[in-house]
Amino acid sequence: MAASGGYNYRDGTQRSSHKVDRPLSLNSNPKSSVKSKALPASGPRRNSTGSIGGGGAGPATSKNDTGVPGRVRVAVRLRPRNAEEMVADADFADCVELQPELKRLKLRKNNWDTDTYEFDEVLTEFASQKRVYEVVAKPVVESVLEGYNGTVMAYGQTGTGKTYTLGRLGEEDTAARGIMVRAMEDILADVSLESDSLSVSYLQLYMETIQDLIDPANDNISIVEDPKTGDVSVPGASLVEIRDHQSFVELLRLGEAHRFATNTKLNTESSRSHAILMVNVKKSVKGRDSALPSQNGNNSHMVKSLKPPVVRKSKLVVVDLAGSERIDKSGSEGHTLEEAKSINLSLSALGKCINALAENSAHVPVRDSKLTRLLRDSFGGTARTSLVITIGPSPRHRGETASTIMFGQRAMKVENMLKLKEEFDYKSLARRLDIQLDKLIAEHERQQKAFEDEIERITIEAQNQISEVERNYADGLEKERVKYQKDYMESIKKLEEQLVMNQKRHGSEKITNGPEDDGSDVTTIKESCRVHVEEIDDLKKLLQKETLLRKAAEEEVQNLKIQLTQWKRSEAAGNSEILKLRKMLEDEEHQKDKLEGEIATLHSQLLQLSFEANETSQRLDRNEPGKVGGLESLMTQVRHPQLKDSGNEEKTSIAKLFEQVGLQKILSLLEAEDNDVRIHAVKVVANLAAEEANQEKIVEAGGLTSLLMLLKSSEDETIHRVAAGAIANLAMNETNQELIMTQGGISLLSMTAANGEDPQTLRMVAGAIANLCGNDKLQSKLRGEGGIKALLGMVRCGHPDVLAQVARGIANFAKCESRASTQGTKTGRSLLIEDGALSWIVQNANNDASPIRRHIELALCHLAQHDVNAKDMISTGALWELVRISRDCSREDIRTLAYRTLTSSPTFQAELRRLRIDN
């Protein structure tokens, strides 16, 4: 098939063709596939380059600076034969043979010779997209949701199914969905879009330029590296918020349309660029952020706690590398040839970096390509990385297949140091305080308005009452006046009429009787005057009564005026209260400004501490004397772990601290009231205990006793983990082992193991007990105080590192028992068998993790050396495992020991003859 000689976008406009997702076809060689078990994280990380960039990823923004070691996991996936290969290679066998149940791949050199390679997972041509996702990408996605960075990458020859594995949208067949779509489905199912955020960038690296697949006009994006942390970012790329699954699929479709592709002899739709999908996840840690409850008192709201919430920021990077190709086979020419050269150069640079990391080289050439700069956190950095290499079955491309396999083999040797990305969300705290302040202001305004309305209502009501009383009083006075005036006028009129009548009567009587009647007239006049005086007295009484009524009315008016004055005073007091509330509001605003200032001060102090840490590191490198002295200086250094460097520089700094301050002052901080001080002090002691020269000094100064007391008295998980690690270091010395047993160390370690849940804490405790198991003199006491039970109890964790330490302890115990039995100091069955350890040993004898398997194989060989244990080993199936070890064990010394044990035991030989098994 001739090459087109040009390139094209995948949207079909003015280009050769639109890229179509290609399903994996079936061939006639069915091969079974079994579910893969996750390989354990490898042991302690080599103290060389910190990342692909050689300088490390710097300190993460997590609460714990220590990381979790994790090797790069590599899976291999075989593409079935395509139509062309069905015809061209019909007479030839496939160049590879898969053994998925053994996780092996055989590459044929010729018809009679093959090379065998082991991988973390071997996926046949029949493996479904769902299975590929679950064994390759799902562990990485789960780590991203827990706050770690993660990378999933596909590498292989062009046309072997990389884009199909990663980027298939599955619109026609949902079962064909690739890793990108399935990963986003799991992420959307786990995050809460109300409190968490999810954003995506989609880029391509084409001809050593970074281009935005979402916005094609943005075709020259620069890479920015943080000089302090070493983190790599592309701030110029488009960042799209994802709210649902459909919007993400549309974004992938848009980016795929803008990606460069062309037609070659090897692939009708060959990717000419490396596609990089970046998914940024920001999750709130539930239960870790403190609320801001309000407390009502004196019409004010008081903030009880100002602790900011904790968020985890992680990033998932999915990399679809362009396929490697040979020019003579692909037929590239012209611009397509230049593209192929650029692709091969970037892949070659990536291979060199991985080689350097695998060989623990002092220099890693990360700056040879932008691809290696973008992936510096994925290989040797802080991300959990999973690589899937894709190969084809055609014997014509055996060279490319072998190169891909060797790339995967070297990548399996690269170790990363996973770090949790946690930080305090000060912006969220500021927003929450703004909302709280707005609520307080609104509540104050509502209370002030209600108070003013109440004052106005009371004032109006009082004025209406006063007006009504005044009107009633005036009307009453007028009515009484008119009434009294009318009565007075009527009384006067009556008196006048009576006077006229009396005068007429008197005149008539005078004429009739003559002067004799003068005495009666005088009597009549006196009687009339008396009556008039009585009437006047009655009028005076009425007037007095009306006067009293007027005075009572005046007093009522006065009382109403007093009430009005009181209402006015209440209004003045209300205005005063309003002024107080306004002042309190101003104080709240001032408190807010003060808090913002403190936050800014904290940021500046953090920058200053970082600057001082760099200066301290440089001074220590130049061997200049530092100003460190006394307990206060030690407290300062212990409280600020930012001043510590990593690796050898950290050990140098601790050694300087040890020499200048003194061990007693360091140990005194183990009893400090500040929990953070105790945590960092025990870390310093643990680092000192790692050096054999310091162990005797620590024990003589009472450090061992202090560490055991921390296990007993402290409830902090970090203190338990670091203290157990320090005890494990001290337990490597035989004298210290006896001191630990004498001071009840086994009981304390067993209690810590029973209460602990953190895998790293359990690993440290198991390591300490495993070291004690290697002492011949302490066997009975260790078992009597529950040491074996504690080891077996920790297998509930299931973490590979914990299981490896448990297996080491059992192997050490079995070895000491074997030596004691040989010397004649011990008789009877093994204490391990009596405590029920044999069933667990048999279950894990063929464990995928080599450290676990190696220790268990040694334990079985030591247990089998004494015929008293043979019956139990036969009944539990341990004999079968011993036969397997004698035949298939990868270590020759263990294989020889198992064979010699089988041949020297009469009981085993009789059982093998009964079962007709040749040994």
C-alpha cells in the first residue's frame, strides 16, 4: 500500500480520510486469559534521581512528606492478525506466544529457540476492553480519586491498537469503550459536582510543538516548571469544566478530529502526534474541614472555628503515544518522513530516560524532548503509572515487537514515590467567611428595620391616644360649662319669677290686711332668703365637684404627656442600640480584614521559610557553621519540617542537629505537649536510629524506653508508625532485642498491630517483630507474649508490604526453630504450626510478589527439615508446595534446600512413593 505523502486532520476536511476506530479482530488461536493480581509495591526506593528530571518532584502539598513506593506496572496486549497479515503471513506462525496464566510472553527467535519475558499482566487478542481497563487503568483511577497523581500510557509499533485501547468512544458498541471514556465514568461516579471540581485539557505533541486539540488556534503552548516543587504544567492550554459524561465524549470527539494522522504502508490511519489527556480532580476531604457554627448572643454572630477545609488535588494523565516505525517499512517520504523522524526522536528520548532510571543513573536526559519533560512525574516521580505496550503477531515485524517488549521490561524497573496531594483551601474559607458576614449584615439590617418600624408604630399610636384624650377632655369641659350655665340661668330665672310673685303677693296682702301684716312679710322674706342661700350652697358644691373633675382630667393629660416622654426616651435608646449594632458590624468587617491580612502573612511566612530552607541547605553543603543551639532552636527546627531537605541532605541536616543540640534535648521533645512537635521529634529519632553508630547512644540515653512509652500512651497514627519504625531499626541489634523483650516491647507492638489500620504502620510493626523473630534466645517468650499471633493478625490488611514483613518474620522464626532442633535444644512440633501459621504459609507459597514468596519458601524448607512436622505438612498440602519449590523455584539455593529436605525425610519419601511422584 503506497504512502500518501502528506498528513491530514481527523475531521475529514481537505485531508486523506477520517480516522475510524478499529476493533480488534479474532484469529484462530484462542488463548485463555485470567484476571491479574496487582503486583505489590516494591521495596524502599533507591536513593538516586527523584524523578525523570533527576531532581525529584519536590515536596508535595500533603500533610505527610513521606511517600509510598510504587513500581511502574506494565501490561502487554496482543493485537490479532489483520486482513493483510492473514494473507501475507498465512504460512508462518505468530512471532509471539502468550502464557497469560503465568504472565509470560515467549518471543520466537526461530523455529526452535525462544526468549521468555514476564510482565505484570499479559492480555491476549481476546481480552475485552473492560478487562484491559480493570487491570491497566482502574487502580490508577482509584489512586487519583484518593489524591495521588496517576498516568496511563500506551506504547507500541504503529498499527498495534494503542488508540483503540485508550481513545475508543464506543458510540456504536458500548463494550468497545476505551480507557479514557471508562476512566471518566468512574471519576464522575465518585466526585460530587456540588463540592468538587473536574476539568480536562486535551493536547497533542506534534513535531516538538505542543498544540491544543480543543482550540487548534492555540498551536504553540509552552511548558512551565515550578522551580521549588519541580511540578510541570501547561498553563496556556484550554481547561474545560466537565459536568456530565456526554460533554466529555463530545470533547474527545472534537480533539480526535483535530489530531494529525496520515496513511502509511503499515497503517491506513497512522497517528502523527502524541495525544495527552489531562484530567484535573479537586475533591473536598469529608470530615476533615471544620464548620463555622454561629452563636446568638447580644444580637451578634461569633465564629467558633477558622480552620480551613482540606482539599485533594490530583491529576490523571492518559498518553496515547504515536507509533514507532521504520522508514523502509512505512514508506514515509516528504513531510511524512519528517513527522516519522520527529516521532522516533521523541520516543528515543523517552527510552533513554527510562534506561537511565532503570539503571539508577546519576543523570537522566529529561530535557532532550518535550515529551520527557511532560512525563517527568510519570516515571520516577510522584505519580502511580501504568503502561500498556501493544504488539502485533506478524513475524515480519519481529524486530519492532522485540524493541517494544524490551521497552516494557526496562519500564518495569522504574520506581515512583507516590505522594498525597493535600492542601488547605484558604479561598473556600474566605468565601465562607464572606457568606457568613453577608448573613450577619442582612440579619442586622432586618433587625434594624424591624426596630425602626416598631418605634414609629408606637410613636404614632401614642400621638393618636394623646390627641383623642385632649379632644375628649375639651368636649367634656364644654358640655359641663354649657350645662352649668344653663342650670344657672334657669335658677336665676326661677328666682326672679319667684321674687316677682312674692312681690305681687306681698302687695295684695298689704292692701287687704293693712299694716298689721308687716311681721308676716318679714318672715316670708327671711324664708325666701334662706332658700336662696341653700340653693347657692348647692351651686358651690356642684362647682367644687366640677373643679375636682377638671383636675382629674388635667392629671390624666399629664400622665399621657409623661408616657409620651417615656416613648421618646425609648426611641432614643433604640437609636443608641442601632448605633451599637452599626459599630459591631464595623468590628466584623475589621475582623474580616484582619483575617485576610493574617492569611497573606501566612503566605509570606511560608515563602520566607522556603527561602531560609534553601539558604540552610546551601550553608550545610558549604560546611558553614549554623546558629543552632539550645532547646528553642531545636523546637524551631522540629516545628518547621519545611527546612528539611530529602535524601542525603536530610541525613546530613539531622546529623548536624544531633551534634549541635544533643541527644537528650531531642529525646525530651518526645514528651512535649504539642502533638506536631512530638511527631517531628520522633521522626528525628527514627532517622538517627537508622544509623548503626547512633543506636547504642539512643538506647543508653533512654530513647528505647521513650519510644515504647509513645506506643503505649499516644493515640496518633503517625507517631505509632514512626516509633515502630525506629524500634524496628533498634531491633536489628541482638542486645537491643533482649532490652525490647524485657521492657514489654512485644506486648506493646502486638497492641499497636491490633489497633492499627494504616498499612505503613502495620508494615513497621511487622518489621520490628520480624527482627525479634530472628533471635534464638527469645523464641518461647516471643510466642508466649503473642508475637506470632500478632504477625498472623496483620495479614488482614492485605497490603503487599505488610505481608512481606509477616513472611520474613515467619521465615526467621522457622529458621531459629530449625537450628534449635538440630542442636537438640528443642523438641516437638513447631510453635508456628501450633499457632495455626501453616495454613497461611501454604496459601501464599506461590504468591505473585517475589519478597513474600521467597520468605515463605524458606519457611517451608526450614519446617520440613524435622520429621515431627511432616504429618502436618502432608495434611495441609505443604508437601505439594515443597515439591513445586524443588522444581520451579527461581533461586537455586532455595531449590537445592527444598530438594535436599525432601530426599532426607523418610516420611516425605514414603508419601511421594505412595502418590507415585518422582522427585
